[in-house]
Amino acid sequence: MNKPNTEYRCGYVAIVGRPNVGKSTLLNHLIGQKISITSRKPQTTRHQILGIKTTDSRQIVYVDTPGIHQGSKRAMNRYMNRAAHSALQGVNVVLFLIEALRWTDEDAMVLQRLKDSDVPVILLLNKADRIEDKDSLLPFLQEVSAKHDFSHIIPVSALKGINLDELEDTVAEYLDLSEPFYPEDQITDRSVRFMVAEIIREKLMRGLGQELPYDLTVEIESFKEEKGLTRIHALIWVERKNQKAIIIGKGGERLKAVGKQARKDIENLIDNKVYLQLWVKVKEGWSDDERALLSLGYSDQFDE
């Protein structure tokens, strides 16, 4: 894409924070399209995902990351922490998302990582719209501003899109004078197959209990485009046989419901009718096996 404007700006912006603080919701609203899956469960995001927003004056490449969390019990946890930490390399500025009026030990751990990175940090106070007593925000602002020399502190609502225009204008100050890195119509670096697998996983995470979603992943076995129809076969991997039964549900009802919900979103994504077939298989210990993770698409491409 040729941009004759010599003042054109472009750069990378990392979105970081503890699990389940609203990073993916923020990305989706900034881009104006669903790029990253969301659920109320922590650690929904497992990969680095780029969200690319291009205007006549700038291209902002947002890097959505898994929540930085304490402990690395399994290979999956270690992978997600690596993905989050590596996002701090080579970015122009970091958006550090916390919940307004709430500071946790995990927030403190994330901030320590940011202090080590020596990158400008904009602190975002999410869910600011939910604060009934606005006077309570000032002492909290004073408290958090003393923790680090933040470049800016901006109250936002990721869900309702409040103050996001102000945020983007502030981010633009940190971008380089540069031609855009990506074509004007590109909104993410991820493939359609990846997005389809994530849509299926989102429906599973939203429909299942607290523990099971962390023991499953989705692999696209085949993706065939025909005239007026796209045929997709997807494998849902779990770690134990009883988990397979839970996902399938009585008479296969739960799996059918997941497939119906996912198919609608996939059709909207690819703008075509979809035939979606889901299979559930058991691969014991996959989430704590580096080789299994690699085979299922959890590669450290961010380290290259």
C-alpha cells in the first residue's frame, strides 16, 4: 500500500495484563471486529495475536497476549507466559490493562516485568464506567501512579468502547514515522484455519465448567472450499476419557450445540455456508508435553 503522506506513522503496541482483565475485548473494540476470542474464564487467550488497524494517517499493530500469570505448572502455562513476555520485545509502547479500583498480586507481577523491559507504559484502568462513586477513583489513581512512572494513565471501558479514541491518539505519539507494515485490508496475522479453531474453542469454553476448558484444544483436520460450501472437520482434544463424555453430552446434545454456535460465527467470518463436523479425541497429558503442544500448533513463532 502506497501512502504519499510523509507524516504517516506505524508501530507495534503490546496489550498486557493479568488473566481475564479484558485484553482481548479491548483489542476487538479497537479493531472494530472480532479478532481474539473471549470468555469470562481466565487464560482464554493462549497465543499472541496481531490486530491491525489502518487509517489514512497511521497503522497501529496491536499485539494481544495471554495473561501473564504466576506459576508455570504445565508446558501450556510456560508457553503462554513466553508468548506474553516476548510481546514486549520490539514494541513502541505497552498498554498495561488493570481493573479500576483493584490492584492484585498478579498486577504487581506484570508491572515488575514491564519495569524490566524499559518500554514506555500507558496504564489503562478498565471498567471505569462501572464506578458509581467517581470520587473513589482519585485516591486509586494516586496509589497506582506511585508504583511506576507511567507515560499516561487513561480510564477506559474495553466492553463499551469508552475513551478508546483518546487512547489511540495517545498511542499515535509513540509510533515511528514509517510506511505501513501490512496491507490496508489486513486486520490480523492469523490464518482462517486458526480463527476457525479459536471460534470452536471459544464456544467450548463458554459452555463448559471451570476446569475442563483448560484441558482441551482444537485442531482443524481438514478445510475444503467448494462452490457455495466450506467443509470443515475439527478435532477437539482432551486429556481424559471422562472429559470426552462431558463435551459430547447426553445424546450428543452439548457437542451439537457447540457446533451450531460455532458454525454461525464461522459463516460470518468466511462469508460462506459451512458444513462443520466435530470429533472429540483423547490425548493424555497433551497440555504438559512440549512435543504434543508443537504438533497442535503451539509453536514459539514469536521467538523467531
